[in-house]
Amino acid sequence: MTLMTIRQSNLRVAMGGLGRLLVVLAAVGLVGCTLGPNFTQPDALNSPSYLPDPKTDFVSAGIPGGEAQRIVHDLDIPGRWWGVFQSSQLNGLIDAALRANPDIRAAAASLKAARENARAQRATLFPTIQGGFGASQNQTPSSLSSVTADNSYIYGLFTLGLTLTYNLDLWGANRRQIESLDALAEAQCFQLEGAYLSLTSNVVAAAILEASLRAQTEATQRVIAAQRETLAILRRQSGLGEISGADVVAQEAALAQVEASLPPLQKALAQQRNLLVSLIGRLPSEQLAEQFRLSDLRLPEELPLSLPSQMVRQRPDVRAAEANLHSASALVGVATANQFPNITINAGINTTSLSTDTLFGPGLAGSVVGVNILQTIIDGGALAAKKRAAQAGLEQADAQYRSTVITAFRNVADTLRALEYDAITLKATVNAERAAATSLAISRRRLELGETTYIVVLTAELLYQQAVLNRVQAQAARYTDTAALFQALGGGWWNRDSPRHDPKDGAPRCRPPESRKQG
């Protein structure tokens, strides 16, 4: 038999022993139990509606952007819910934000890290095999006998070996830890969906507010122009001696007051533009081509309303809170299992030689198989305290979940009330604006004919100015309320067709609502 044959034979024997040991370890691992509570999905809240007296129809204001709206129960929400406003500029801006917003990238990276941590913990279910090679140069004192067969006092020593370590998860500590980390990864997935929803909602709200501020600015500029015309009329009448100079001064003061209200609106509009630029991941110094006007947006006539039991399965924040509750439940099992003995199996195969050429020679291989059982006897109550802390953490997570659900219900209820009363407000402000415009036109005509006083015209101008601003704000509120309803119901993430972030990061794979699962 050649030396190479002997080496291969020794190696086959060693590896065969390791293989049989792995089979035994796998069989032992299968008989282990899992301590601690098994997580169950929280019971759905038994509530048939969000409000005691819900309204399903919202009145029309008789103008574009003030159409009548009605609630359609259990109408599904599209993945690109902002498309209901039928604005290509808004669609393009949101697409740009989803591609470049750094908060989305940060949330996607956090999801990736959470998933990798779960994968790393899952590896604890398998044995760990490590290979090692050691080399040393040794010298035996001349006063002692040489340890080598050829009586050399200086010699090299080479060691090559494999070590196997396996923690028998008999009580399920590792499995519960994996369960906890998987739940945290799921929570992070829903946090990413929540970041998507927050970003898209913020862009929509910012665009609507920009349109509102632009309309208010333009309305104020029209009022300023009208008041300047009134001032010119008063100055002519004053020159003819028809009115006193006090009336002219009063109009100049009123004009100055309206002019003073314009810069704050312009400032707010400029800051809103900066916000939109930052939401799409750019610097404020970069120009934003899109400009939004209320007349460019369409108000959807049909609004979705999910059942309360379905809403809690759609909201990313509620699902994230549920996943955190699941994680806390699993940690109770970890703390419980840690109170029981920890059993570890170690096995090793090594060969030692004075030269690398003879490492696999006959008679040089050695092996060891051992079992370590470690049981904490006295620890000052640390393990018991950790278990109580885990149970308290579970109670905390349960309370936080309940709080999140209550907040979700309140969000939907608040939005439904806003839709109801803001529709009524817009109708009233439209009527008030029309009446104020008619009153102002009559007052100006009578002033030109000398049939009324300046004070009447000034009062009519101020009433009209306030009526226009109120109408613009109320009109913008209708759009904002509509967007808020889609956000409060979860935003339709379960109907998204493709990933929104960098494909190399992997698309989110959050579990969709049970009744919304796609085939």
C-alpha cells in the first residue's frame, strides 16, 4: 500500500465518522421541544364601523374640485393610489421620490440587515465545522531528552484538524430566537411599506398645499390690483372735491394691509417648493419643473372604505406592531429555554507531524468526541429576572399593538369626519364667495356713480378677499382629506406590481392581507 493510499484511507475513515455523527446530531435535534408561548394573531376588533353615525355621501360645492363624493364599502385600493387625482405631474414627482428619497433607501437597507440577521441566527440549527492548521518551530533544552525519534532538539511541528461543534437545541432557545428575528424582519418590512406610504402621502399633501398657496397668492394679487383701482378712483374723486382726503388715506392703509399679507404667502409657497425638492432627494438649489394648481387635480367621486377588521390587516403600522408583538412572544420562549441545561457536542479529528509531507501518515491521526452539559445553579436570580423582563416586554408590545390599532381607527374616523364637514364648508365658502363678489361689484359701481360711500366699498373688498381665501383653503382641504383616507386605509401596498427601490436590494415581501392575497 502506497503512502498516498494510506492518507486517502485515513481521510475516508475520518470523514465517514463525521458523516455518521452529523446524522446522529440531526436526529437528536428533531426530538427537541420548543418552550414558551406559541404566537397567535391578535383577535380582530369586533367593531362594525368607524363611527356611530357614518355618512356615505358628501355634498357637492358646485365647482371643479368640489364634486359630490360617496363611500363605496370594501372597494379595493390601487397600488398607485395617488393616480385617483389624474395628475401626470404628481405621478412623475412621486416616481422620482420613490427612486431617490434617502429615507426609503435607509428603510430598505434596514430591512436587508434584519433579514440577514435572521439568516445568521438560523445557521445555529446546524453544526459548526472549523478547519485549522498550526505550524511552530520548537527547541528542547539540551538538559532534557529530545521528544523526537531522531533525537533532534530543534524541530518543526505541524497540526491539521477539523473541529465540529453542535449546540443541541433541546429546549428551543435557538428556534425561538430565530422566530423573534424573523418577526423583527417582518416588522422592518412593514416599516419600509410605511415609509413608502408616508413618502407618497407627504408628496401628495405638499403638492396640494403648494397648489393652495399658489391660488391664495394669485387671489391676493388680484385683490391688490382691485384695491389699487379703487384707490385710483378715490384719488380722482378727491381731486374733484367729491370726497375728503381721509377716505383716500384709509384706502391707502387698507391697500398696504393687503400688500403686507402677500409676502408671507410667497414665503410659504417658496418653502413648499423646497420641501417638494427635498422629498425627491434633491437639494433646494435645484429647480423643480413641476408646478401644481388646484385646477389640474381631479377629485375622485368614489372613495374606498375597508371593513374595520380588514383595515388592521392593511395598515403597515399595525402589521409592524403585530410583528413586534410576535418577536416579544418568542423572546419569552428564549428566556424560558435559557433556564434549562445547555448541551453542546464537540468532535474533532486532527493529525500532527514533524513535517507537512507526513501529516496524513499512519498512526498520526487522533480524534475526540465529547459532550458538555452546562446548567446554571446559582446566578442570583438573573435568569428568572430575565424571564420576567421578557414577559413584561410581551405585555408592553401587546399594549403598544392595541394603542396602534386604536390610533388607526381614530385616523379613519377623523378622516371620514373631515370629508363630511369639509365638503359642507366648501359649499358654504363657495356661496359666500359668490355673494361677496356680487356685493363688491355692486358697491364699486355705485361708488363710481357717487351713490355710496367709500366705507361700503372697503368693507365689501375685505369681505371678498377673505371669502376667496376661505374658498381656496376649503377646496384644498377636500383634496387633502381624500389623500388622507387612502393613507389611513393603508395605501394599497398589497396591490403593488413591482419593487419601488433598487432591485439589487430585493423587493419587500410582506405578507398581504389574508383576503387580499393574490393568486
